[in-house]
Amino acid sequence: MPRRLSFLLGPLLLGLALPMPAPAMESAAIRSPRATATLLADSAAVAPGQVLQLGLRLRLAPGWHSYWRNAGDAGAAPELTLDLPEGASAGPIAWPAPERIPYGPLVNYGYTGEVLLPVPVTLPASLAPGEVLTLRAEANWLVCADVCIPEEGTFSLTLPVAEAAAPSPLAAPLFEAAAAALPRPLPWPVRAGGGAGRASLTLEGTGLTPTALQSAFFFPAEPGLLDNTAPQPMTLRDGRLTLGLTLQPDAVPAALEGTLVLHDGGGQRAAFEISAPLAGPAEAATALPLWQALLLALAGGLILNLMPCVFPVLAMKAMALARLGGAARGEIRWHAAAYTAGVLVSFGAIGGLLVALRAAGMAVGWGFQFTEPAFVAAMAWLVLAVGLNLSGVFVMGRAVGAGQGLAGRGGALGAFATGGLAVLLATPCTAPFMAAALGAALVMPPAATMAVFLALGLGLAAPYALLGLAPALARALPRPGAWMERLRQALAFPMYATAAWLVWVLALQAGPDGVLLGLAGAVVLAAGFWGLGLAQRAGAGRGRIAGVTAAGLAVLVALALLPRLSAAPAVAAVADAQAEPWSAARLAELRAAGRPVFVNATAAWCITCQVNDRVALRAAAVQDAFAARNVAYLKADWTRGDPAIGAMLREQGREGVPLYLFWAPGAAAPVVLPQILTETLVLEALRGG
């Protein structure tokens, strides 16, 4: 070959030997610290008339999420606008099944990690092999964590046209995974019912068994239909699944349409499309059958007698029992019946109030009243007044004497009031078996809810009610005498200790100003009752009237302080060097990073929580295990009734604290620990994860 020709052809041959630029099956990325977005095609080369799969691919940073077609309580779904060649057409986005994302008092529906949103595009048959097809798209999407940030981008893909389509080895697996996450047609018959704020979905068929299915959740296709924060209790028996739903107050749907997500016994997830017209009333769906909830409530109420919350009232019970020694059977039955009635009426009032508040759209649960500083202060003053009464500063009823005179004090009204006070002081505690019973009760119809609350009250009153059924047991009690005066005065000190504890709770809720108001009310009340006591000892006449007036004025002055306590701003939770504050975003971030997480839902007014904290969670062995396993310890402080924590409790089917959750790395659901903790229980949970 002549040198000159070789010089000319050399670069040409070298250029032919080099690889040609590959067609772009994935566009250039739009990047931010929160998300990376691209436009993706499932084919490396396209054919005339082919149905091409395009998709908006979002890769979200840990702790950030984007949204499904129904974003839930807040947010906006991604939007994709395609610029297609003439003759081409595009279908709607095929939405993979979402996940439930609690955030504060809201619940959103969306995606974390990575998601591909496919769109089918039918190409024109007029395309000619050898051409180059250029596709352009504009998209916008919202990403949220502690804040929500809108993002957008313009994308471009260039694909060659060939005789036959060539799948992309890079993109095809991603589209296959997205297709697997799409809802499928439902293989079982389904019916829906609804009315009066409730709705239900019922599936019947083979494969619907407790061993095959672990959980179910329905995502409505359109916003404004369901209360997204409400639990969806499931009843599952062989061949029949019923899911209970809570409608928005103004929702009157003609049908239930959306996506039903099922988790099987192995934690695998499957999604199905639901479209069922409402026919008839909602069917009852509870996590527990009513009879099981009643038995658990009865057992929980009985154990509640042994919880530290009720210890101060046991002092009053002891005095009442001592007064019954040697009494007639009729009197014993009357006292027992009055105490039992006081307990049942109080539990019925709390249950009725909870039902009414939840029907009004308020998210409240067991012990909700202790999240209000004014209630805590009022309880502290009430317990202080009981202590002053036991110390003899003033008396209720006849004057204090010995023997039969002392035994005659109190009467049925006193027994009834003692039962009511026992219930009020029991509400900061959750005994074993109570959590499951209350969680089921508050998603039942109102009548069933009230039945569970009354069963709980019957369990609490059972030891005292037993005397009414078997009055002969009172013969084992010591006879009344002068010793009862000394016992009565000694039993005042548990009441003073309870008042001091409640003031400590007030300090955590309302700060120093709240403590000042609480103590000021206590001083005013103590002075008023001291004046009442002086008047009682002086006998009848103007002095006694003046004493009653002074006590009444003291009560009015104290009550006038309560609105200021209610208006006090919430105090930041006391920092715990061993834990960091819980938030849904922080939990999601830690789980996305693959760390094990221990969540402690607690409150200052929950004595069970405080005991568990000192006995188990602060134990050196537990803290060493946390450190060795790199466990993130999150504390959810519900002292002032944080709505986000309330939503988290309801998500776990609970209506109060304590709640202890351990999330093992990669686990789809947490391990729920018992309400009474020990070092061994915590360490076993950590080892199991």
C-alpha cells in the first residue's frame, strides 16, 4: 500500500475499530442531596409499533420519601409529561403498591428508597429501521422528610429503531421488579359495607388462613375517603378475612376502590386491586373477638390492683376493709356493692368519653387525661385533700372516734368515691393483657367498647366485690379499735407521696411556672381545709358555716388557676444521655441505614414506664448490649400527648404507654415487648434480632 494511501486510511480504519457510542437507555440524572431522578427505557433498540416501557426512576436518600397517586394526609404525587413523536401514545403511570409513612399527626402513602414509575408508550408503526428515536419528558416530584421540597427535571432518551426490539439488560430487571410490585387482580370474591363513619372489606376463599396471612392494609385510590391515622383491625378465620376501616366524617362513598396489601407468614408482600360497591352496613372487624377482649380486660383489671399506680388507693381500701371487721353481712354487701359501682361508673364514664371524643375526630387513648397539666394539678390537689382527711385535718361525715364510731364513718358514699378515685389513679398504668384489650375495644362498635371497659372495671373491683358475694370472709379481718386511728394517719403518707409525684409530672409538662401554680393551689386548699377542720372541732354554729365557706372559697381559687395551667406551653422533654428523641423520620432513617432500633414509648405520669426504665432499660447489661450491637435507642415521650407518638401507638394497635418496640435490621415489622420489662426480656429480644 502506498505510504500516502496508508496515511489517509489509517485514521479511518482506527475509527471503525473503536466502539460506537451506545444508545441512551437511561437519561442524564437530575441530582439533589435528597433524590436522584432519571428517565429509563426497557429497550436498547425499538421496533415499529412496539409498546415501549418508559419509567421515572427515583432514588431517594435515607430518611426522605416521595408519594403514591393518593398521597394520604399531605403531599403530592409525581407527575410525568412526555413529548412523543407523531403517532405515538402513552398510557397512565402504573403505580407500584405504596407503604404507609406516619409523620407527626399525619399518615402519608408513598415510597422510600428506590421506586420506578412505569408508563407504557405505543410507538407508531411508521417508524423505519435505521432511524433514531428521541423521547423527551418533563417531570416534577415532591420529596419530604422534616421538610417537603418540590423538585423537577427535563429528560431526554435517544434510541435506535430496528427490525425487532432489543431488551435492555440494564433496565429490564428494574421494570420486572416494578411490575412485581404492581397490584394484581384480586383472586377472591370481595364485598364492602359501610355507614355511620365505618366501613369494611370482606374477602372469602381458599388460602385466607391465619397461618398464611400475617397482616392486611387497604390504601384508598382517592384522598378524603378514610381516616388514614386510624388502625385497620383484621379478623381472619379460615376462608374469611374482614378488614375494618374508619371513614372521614363527611365521606359517603358508593364504592371502595384502591390497593389491598397483604403480608404472608414469611413477611412477603402482595398487592391487589380492589373495586367493591358498598352493599349493606360495615361488618365488625377486630383484632380480637369480643369474648377474648372481655377476658383480657377482666384479667388486666385484676392485675391493675397490683400496679404501683393503685398503691395509694390501697391505703383507703385497707381502711374501708378494717371498718368492716365485725359488721353485719348486709352492711358488708352494701359497702362492696358501692365500691364496685364506683369503679364501674368511673370506667364507664372514661369509656364513654373516649368513644365520644374519637367519634368527634380526636385521637385519644388510655390515660389521655394525664397529658393535660390542669388535670394533673387537679389530681394532685385531690390526693392532697385525701391525705389531709386521713391525717385528721378535717373529716368527712361524723367526727373521728374509736371503735364502732370509727367503723361507722364513710358509708356507701365513701366506698363509691373510693372506687372512683381508684380508677382515676389507675389510668397512668397499663397492666399486662390491658393493651390488647383496649386496642381492640377502641376499634369496636361503641356498645362493645363499653363492654370491654366495664369488664376492665369489674376486674379492678373484683377483690372488694368478693366480700359482697361472700360476706363471711370479713370475719378474718381484725376487729375495729383505737389502733385504726393510728393506721389511718399513717396511711396519709402514701397520698402525700402521690401528690409529690404528680407535682414532678407537672414540672415536666409545664415547667417552673406550672409547679408554682400547682403548689400555690395546694397551699390555698390546705389552708381552706385547715380552716374547715378548726370549724368542725369548734362545733355547730357560725364558726362551722365560716369553715365550710373558707373551704369552698379555697376550692374556687384553686380551680381558677387551672386555665392558666392548660394554657402553659409544652416543655421540651428532658434530655436523656442514653437516648435520642423519637421521630418517624429518624426511625425511617435509621432503618434505611440498616441499624437495629429500640423504641421506648413512655410518659412521666406512667409509673409502669418509670419502673421499667430503672429496672430494665438502665441496667448495665442492657446498656452494654445496646452498645455492642450498635442499637439506636429512641425515646418517644408522650407526657404532653404528642400527636405523632399517638399515631405511632395506634399503628401498633395500642392506646397508651408503655410500648417497647425492637426493629431488627431489615425486619418488616418490630418485635413488641411486654409492658412489664426485665433485663432478661430485653436481652432476649436483642439476641433474637
